[in-house]
Amino acid sequence: MQCGLAKSGGSLIGEILEETRTELREYFGAMNEIKAGIRSSMPYKPNRLRVYEAVKSSGLSLLAGGLMDQPYIWIAIFEAISQEVALYEALDNANRSR
């Protein structure tokens, strides 16, 4: 039986992934508002997106050298971010072609 304060690994990972997706949708939504001229201030780029971009641009392997203590969690976060970035880029490209 689990303590009321503890969460199972699966539910914790699910919460992290949902929080990550929400942060990215809010960020990319704000970026779209800037492009549309209805917002003037740049939004704060989520820390997980900053890390994702740094790792992706550096070409570092996530597994070699023990970059992460629990790579399966970080890889899931990395994939969630990758999907949101791809969606944003696809929508942005579709809007440009109109």
C-alpha cells in the first residue's frame, strides 16, 4: 500500500510530461501572439525547452557518459518536447504558406 504523500513512478512521469506539454503550448501560443501582433513582450522560454535545444544542438548522446541519472524519464520528456516543437513548426510553416 502506498503512502498518501508518495506517488507512483508512472503517475509522476505522467504529471511531468503533461506539465511540460502545457508549458510548451503556452510558450508557443505566446510566440504566435507576438507574430500576430497581439502581444509585445517575449515570453520566458521554459527551462526544459532550453535544455532540449542545448542537448539537440550539441549532438550529445543522452546515454553515453551518464548524462542523466534516470535517462528513461528524461528521454520521455525530450520526446514530449520534440513532439510539441514539431507541431509548432508544422503549424508555423502552414501559416506561412497561406
